[in-house]
Amino acid sequence: MKKLIYFLSIVLLVGSCKKEEPKDYVTLSGKIIDQNSDSLVVRSRDYSKTIKVNADGTFSDTLKVATGIYNFFDGAESTSIYLKNGFDLIISLDTKQFDESVSFTGEGADVNNYLAAKALMQEDVFENDTLFTLEKAVFDKKIGEIKENFNALLTNTQNLDSLFIANEMKGIEGFTKYVANSYEEQQYLNTVLAKGNVSPKFTDLENFKGGTTSLDDLKGKYVYVDVWATWCGPCKREIPFLKEVEKAYHGKNIEFVSISIDQAKDHEAWKQMVAEKELGGIQLFAENDWKSQFVTDYKINGIPRFILIDPQGNIVTPDAPRPSSDDLKALFDELKI
């Protein structure tokens, strides 16, 4: 009997020695239908990992990460994933319905399925064309319902840690405030900046070619305004298209005005870029970057922003199509410019 007890003790001891330590990495695997690329990228501000995708759409790799939310890219498509060392996460998606089809199983699935569902709900909010046309009281009620729906999704999701929940609650609050602010901005666009209203003016802005220029100096012609900055990537991507539009409408009843909202410290960078890239039209430098009167009057919170003003100085549209859009030529043709 003593020998048996001794043997069992040894077995238990050996068994306890074989107990696995928690993994200090994430295992990420899955399958993609109609993948856009032969590789995936997991990225954050401080981290990037490329994962090979096999010919049949399957993939598998390990990642050592700091706990947090990352972007998961397949070509230009992406979704958010929450990674924590120890997760064994399996992803399934069909790129033809990227956001709608992405789903997760395995360790860490609950939090990631929550993020996928939240992303769809956010998308639905901004795809609701009627939301920003509602009367204020009706909109306020609707935004309350939206907030309740997001809170319910969070509350009903299992296996979320307290810090993640706290951050998500702040995020929900921030999102609903953003939607409310977007509503206010849209109402401003629909009323103060409505088509036919007198346009806010820029006055005595520095002209690259010398002197100053005001909106009133350009009366008698349409004015297509580009609000941009030298540090803005999307702004710079529009430059070749803007040059083409300027060339196509050269000599027509329209002036092309670019207003830089670079800070004063970047004044020389502005002059250098205008010269090096041979920017055409009327190149102006705003007097107080984002706080310039014209910028605040038009509620410009993101650039590039394009505005079209008629020969009488009235608003045609406070948010005109970009030069890269075919809609711009259609608008100009409609106005017989």
C-alpha cells in the first residue's frame, strides 16, 4: 500500500510539472474567401506584422503584442481586432462582404465579435440619410436610442475585462457626441450656408504672387476654393487632379483659389511647395490657420475642403466635389461654366 501511495504521489508530482504556462503570444489563424492579397497586415501605431495567406485563403501565425486594439488589413479593406497575449483567435471572413461577414471563434472571440458588431452599428448610423434631416427634438430622441443600443451591446457581451468596458463606455459617449455635433454642423450647412446665401468672405489674404486678395476682388466669376495644407496627404493627392481641372477650364468664367491653413511657422514650407509643384490658380495663405475667419465661418474641421461660390458672391455649395470626382465636372456643366 505504501508503495502504491508513493507511486501515485510521483505521478501527481510529474503531472503538475507538465502544467503549461500561459502563452506570452497570440495565435492568429483563419480563412479568407476571395482574399484581396497574398498577405495580411496587423498594425497599430507602434506595431506591424505581415502574415502570409496561402492559396486556399488560410493563414496562421503568432504575434507578441501589447494588449489593445489593432487594425487588421487585407489589401485596402480593414477591421479592428483586440489582441492580448494568450489569445488563440480564429478569423473567418468573405471579402465580398468584409464588415458583414467577419467573425471570430476561439480564445478572445467575444471581445472581437463585439467590435465587429459595434462597427456595423456605427456604419448604420452614418448610412442613415434621414438621421441628419430630423427635427431637433426627434433627433435628440433618436440619438438617445442609439446610445442605449450601443450600451446594450456592450453590457450583453461576455468575457470583457473592466478596463476594456470602461474605455468602451467613454468611446460610446464620444461617438454619440460626434454624431450630435455632425447634426449641428449639417443644420448649419442647411441654413446659414444654404445654397443662394451670401458666402462668408476671406479678406486681404497673402497672395503667393504678391500683395493680398479678398473674395470681393473676384466678383463676376465663379470661385472654386480649395482649403488645404502642406502637411495634408489627401490634400496633396488632389493636386494633380486640380491642375487638370484648372487647365480644362482655363479662360472660363471661374477662378481657382487655394487657401493654405498651414501654421505661421510653416509659411516658408508653403511658399516652397507652391513653387516646386508649380501650383496654379490663386495661392493664398490664411491669416490664422484653423482659426481663420473664413475657415471658422464655413465650419471647416477637416481638409481638403472644397467650396463653390457664384459670380455674385453667393454660395453654390459649401461642400463641393473634389477635383478627382467626376461630379465636379458635372456640376460645372450644369452651371454652364
